[in-house]
Amino acid sequence: MLREPIADLSKCVEPDRVRREVYTDPQIFELEMQRIHERVWIYCGHESQIPKSGDYYTVQVGRQPMLMVRGSDGSISVLYNRCPHRGNMMVGDRYGNTGEFFRCSYHAWTFHHDGKLKNIPMYESGYSGTRFTRDNPDCSMKRAARVESYRGFVFCSLAHEGPGLLEFLGESKVAFDDMCDRAPRGEVEVVPNCFRVIQHSNWKIFLENQLDALHPSVTHQSTGRAAHEVEKQLAKKAKKGEAPLSYHMLSAFATVTIDKWDAFQTINYPNGHCILTGYMGLRPQDPDTLAYDKIMIQAYGEKRFKEIVGVNIHHVLIYPGLSVQSPLQQLRAVRPLSVDRTLTEIWHFRLKGAPEPIYRRSLAYYNLVNSPATLVNADDLENFWKCHQGLASEGGDWVTFGRHLGRDIEKDGHVETAPNCGTSEAPMRNQMKAWAEYMRG
Amino acid sequence: MAKRLRKTVKKLLKRAVNGHHSTHHAVEQFLYRQADLLDSKRWEDWIGLFADDGVYWMPPDPSYTTWDGTPAIFAEDKNLMRVRMGRVLHPDAWSQRPLWGTNHVVSNVIIEKEGPNGDVIARSRFHMMELRRDDVRHFAGSYMHQLKKTAEGYRIKLQRVDMTNAQAAYDYVLQIWV
């Protein structure tokens, strides 16, 4: 099926460089969907998106249109959004409530929330003597091969074989622990709004940027400078000499100059997952933080509290489809649409039991950084588009990931960047290693 | 009967011309001017149309009733507006380097309410075409302006912008106010 030059995918990935076709070839994209996205665990959504019986939310998994639905017994199913009769999409809305059952808009076949056939109009007269018996699985909506959730975050895998969710996540499950543990009640709930932004570039370009510690001070210089100017003016006027934290979150792009980013660290795990350590700080002496600390200590005790807030994470990347910013309770799910178009779905979560100012602090970041009018990501998306355009050219065959190559430290099955090598391109090397393993089939 | 009808019509016309008409005209001119400032990239003057405590708000869904504490595509006071302006004017705002421009048409102006002090709530519709590099995008929706009457003319207390495509996925992003 594949054309000759790329038939041998093993030649596309070397430890420190990758062939450009990996990003631009539509046939490789199709193969990626088959061998990666429609096989591994993909994030569907959070349980709180569908609180009531019959609530559903649609989600694209690889090329498959799926829906996540809450049953009357409280359980969650993930189904193909397709009627088994003539293939009609079962729900046409992005989300909603289907009532006590699904009913196809074409010929009124009905299905239970778990996808099992409920009824077909005039079933006896229409189907007696045919192979379309009620217990024939071909008469029910097809279910995702596997569904599992961890701390309220629902994943599905469209393959029957493979590691379980926790084994797949490995250490990257800290994304959900860090987010939920920061809630005095140990749980989060979704803020019911999803920002959706389409990038004109291959999905891997976005993921590689997420833990690229060298880019912020270059890409986001303009935002950092502009925010820093206003921050300084506000600080002069403020009683305590501090502008709101949201200005600091933006100005850090400029005040943390390019030479300082090596001080951070990435930790790279099997399956392409990685963590970037924190750099922004959440103002430990701020009255809002102190009020929150008090509630947290009541809930967890001093020792456990210190462990929880001591977790030092900026981003967790769960390869191949999720970027989680746990200390600010937001995540971006990556939905590849085609080889050069990628949808990101961006959600914000509320820490159950935390005071309002803590919610507002992370909401400010969600609005300023992650909304469709983002003050930050406009320049990322511009770079991603330019990257994709350049890779589509014949001006060169390779993308290189050589920064700090050979200096990373391997221990206990993961790869850490060495001290003062935080801008190492280890996360990209790690992602491509996982990619190559998955693509071997 | 015909006489009475004529009288009523005359009375209504008089009220429209003397009272509402001048407000309507002034508000229309204000809205056109605001759109013109955006299209001619006079950001500083555009920000100057807002009252000191003014807010520019674009909710992600028409059902929202407040910008305070809710997810928002835009929810900006004058300080944040200045950050946005500073960003696009910075020479390293990469996404602003390509050819970029907009064209707004504002219409269907309705004066919803006029207070005794001259403060006004007005609704209108807009259509905006954007060119970036070789790509054209179209946005449309409605404005709601809460205007404060001052000696220097109207100042915006709150501008609410409801995009018709607010809930649809954004193909690329919005860099400046709509």
C-alpha cells in the first residue's frame, strides 16, 4: 500500500533525527492512526462531562467517531457513533442527552446506553427467519474494545490487546494525581466549556513543542515583554507591590531569559510520555495561597499536604494525545484531523473543596493562554504552520533532535536531562522512539 | 378616525425625531467609529473608547450572563487590552508579521434603553472579514454596548460580543478584538 521511498519506516527514525515525511506523508498519517491512535489508550473525557443518565459527549479517536455515554446504572460506555443498520450516525450533536435510549433518526432502531439493541420497528414481521436476531452483535452499536478510567479521566482503546491503562500511563499518571490531590476533596470536576482550536500542522509538531524548554523565550518574547510592561505599572500602583499573578504567568516568558531555561528538567518515560518541571511558581506567601493551604492541611494533614504541593510539574505529556498542566488544572487533548490539520480540545477543571480565588487563578490562565483569543498560542500556531510548510519542501530530508544528545541520564527505565541541560531535545527523541516502536506494528 | 390616526402618527414621528433619533444617530456614529479604529489598527485610540473600568467581553456561549469568574474568549479590562496591544506591536510577534487586516460592517443598531443621564444600552450586528497571508475568514455576530455618557462623548462600560460561531472550533485563533 505504501509507496517505495517510505516503505521502510525503520529508516525514518534515527536516535537524533527523523525523516520529514513522518510529518507530511498522508499515507504515514493513515498508518499512524491505525497503529497508534486506534490502538493505544486515548483520552475521551472526564466523567463530570456526563453527570446524568443519558448524557453523552462525542469524541474523535484516531479516525473513528466515538461517543462517551452515561448509563442509567451510572456506568460509562464508549461506543462508535454509528447505527448498525445502515450506518447512520447515531447522534448528530457534539454533546447532549439521549434520554432513556438511543433512537436512530433514519429507521427508529433503538439501543440501550451500553449499545445493546433495544428494539426495531415491527421486528417480528420484518426480521423473523433472517440472521438479524436480537442477540446478533451486528444488531447492536459497536463498543470500544476497552474503556478504563483513572481518577475520573476516561480513556478508551480500540484494540482488544495491549497493556491496561495504568500500565500504559506508567509514571505519567502523576498528571491526574497531581491535579486531583490539589483538591481538598481529592477530586476535580470539569468547568463546562471546551475551547477548540485547529492548528494547520501535523499533530506531532504540537506534542514536540509542549516540552520544548528552549522555545518560550523566543516564541513568546512579544507577550512576555508586553505583559511585563503592564505588570511593572500595576505593581507600582498596588499596595503590596505585586500585580495579579496572571501578569506574572505571561511576563515569565520574557523575564526567564533564554539562558535560564537549561535550569529546568524533563523526565522521559516509556511510551513517549514526559514531564517538564515547574518554572512559574504559584506565590507561596500570597493570602489566597495561604487560605487554600489551611484548608488543605485540614483535609490531608501537614505531612501529606507538603508532599502534594511539593510536586514540581509544569506539563505532563501523555503520548500520543494529551498535554496536562496539572498545577493549573487544565489539559489539551490532541485530535489529529489529517496529516496537516490538528484539533486541540482544551478543558479547565475545578478543584473540589478549594476556595474561589484558586479557581479564578487557574481560570485566568485558561482564558489568557488557552482561549481562541490566546495571548500566547497565536505565535506557537504560527511556528507550527511554518514548520509544516518547511517540512513539506525538498529543502532538506531531516528534522534534527540533537540538542544535549548523549548527556541525558538513564536510570530505572527513564531518561532524565542532566543538570543544566533542561533544554535537551530528549522529549522529542523519546517521543520518536515510542513512535517507531508503535509503527513497527 | 383618520384624523385621530394622523394625529397619533404625527406625535410618534415627533418623538422619534426629537428624542430617540439624536441618540440613535450618536450611537451609530460611535459604533462606526469604533469599527473604523479596529480596521485602521489604531489600537490606542480604540482602547481610549472604554471607560476606566470598562470591559471587553466575548463569551464562549450565548447563555452566559457574566464575564466575572467564567470561561471567556475575551474578558479584558484596559490593563489586559494594553498587554494585547503591546504584544501585536512588538517586532517579534511572529503571528503578526504576515499581511493582516480586517474589515468590519456594523448595522441593525437598536437602542435598548436610554437612562435619564444619557447612558445607553445598544445592540447591533456586525460582519467582519479578515485577511491573513492568503487566507480569508469571515466572522459575524452581535454587539451589546453599555455606554456611559461623558463630556467627551460615549465611553464603553461593557462591550459584549457574541460570535455566531462562538461554539464552533476556531480555525487558527483571534489575535485582536472583533
